[in-house]
Amino acid sequence: MAITAKDVKQLRDKTGAGIMDCKRALTEAKGDVDAAVDLLRKKGRKVAAKRAHKETLQGLIVARVSADGRTGVIAEVNCETDFVARNDEFVSFADSVARTLLTHTPADVEALLACEISGGQTVGQALIALTGKIGENMGIRRCAVLSSPSGHVVAYVHPGAQLGVLVALSGNGQIEDTGRDVAMQVAALNPVAAFRTEVPEAVQAREIEIGREAARSAGRPAHVLDRIARGYLEKYFKDHVLVDQPFVKDASVSVRDILTRAGAELHRFVRYQLGN
């Protein structure tokens, strides 16, 4: 059966596959477009399996916020090379993943892969098809949904899309501007927690012991060791706890100070850096 340009176009419109891939699939399927779609999907699965051992260290961080500002999502979508990470189709797929994540708010990556992304295709199926088309191993490493029913979620993606942050906060002041400032603070200084209470006790105990041992090694008397050790812990909080950190735009005040001035209350943040 002769394969016409119209047949090829129809298959391309359905799958997004390349012209030569569509011609070969149509030829093998004897002109049956639906059968050709299945063949291309099988090819995608084959390519994905063949390259499954390849590391996906490149990719994009994508984030979106709902129209009412109360829900934000973030995801890390990966590929093998930075060349593909800049590919228009990969960029479009990553953006579609973020939109799907915002629409369905799945609990984890496994649930996200089962969500419909477009045209009756799931995210997982679209991922397999794109893998087959581009020829690189791809994946979605992680995703998160952050909600603030009575407040606001702000998203910040650093230029280059290799680092992204969501911040949930509430209040009656300049929430959007303050949220963006806090999100950029998180991006720049990578705090381990929003509040001191979120720092694991084991980490606090380690910092105290480090401080105590440093003071002991310096020959300080036994009765001041605990006080010095507490000073080490305070410095750790100032360096690594978001609300205690000096504000990056004005180190004379803390993040807690700018939140207070703006009449805002911080709830939670999520920070994704590509590969970390």
C-alpha cells in the first residue's frame, strides 16, 4: 500500500514523531494509522529500556501556581544531556508536566505518571513516547504540591531552570513581593529548615558536641564548655534556619524581621536544585 503525505501528517499530528519514523511505522503497519501509533509507542518503550542505565543528570526545574495563588507545584524533569534540556519539545513536555501536576495535585511521582497529560495520554506514556522520539533516557525525579488554603504560594525559578523554590505564607501585607524575596533567599542560601523546631535533634546534638569539643581543644575551662557549645548551635541556626538567616538584600535584618514588617507569616518552603 502506498503511504501518502497525508497519512504521514496524520500520524505526526497524533504522535509528534519524526517524518521518517512515521513513514517506517506506516509501512510496517500497512497504512493502518492506529497500528502505526502502537508501533511508535513500542519503539519508545524499546528506546527507554535500552537507555534506562544512562544517567539523567540534566533537565529542568518547573514550577507553577494556581490562579487563586493558593496552590503551587514544582517538579524536576530529567534527561541525559543539557542539549536535550534546551530542546523545545523537552521544554514543552516539562511545562506540560507542571500544568498536569497543578491540575491533578498527585501525591507523588508514581501518581503523577498515571495522570492524563493530553489527548488521552498519561504522563508516563508521553514520557515513553518522547524518549523514543528524542533517543535519550528521561524521567521525573520528584515533584511536590504546596498548598496554603488561607494564604498564598509564591514560585521562583532561577534563570536557567536548574533551581526552583515554592514558599507558602499568609498575611495582609505585600504577600507576593515578600514571598518572592523569601523564595530568592531560599534559592541563594539553601536553608535546611524554615524554623528551629524543624532542625532534627540529632543535628542539634551534633553541633553542640562539635562546639564543646572545639572549646575543649582550645583549652577552655570545663565550666564554660556548655555555654560555648550553645553559641555554636546559635551560629548554626543563624546560618541554616531560614527565619534566622540575615536577609540577602539587607544583612542588618533577618528574614524574620522582613516577614514581621510585611505582616506576613511563613508556613513552609520547598527547594529543588537539579541533581541535588
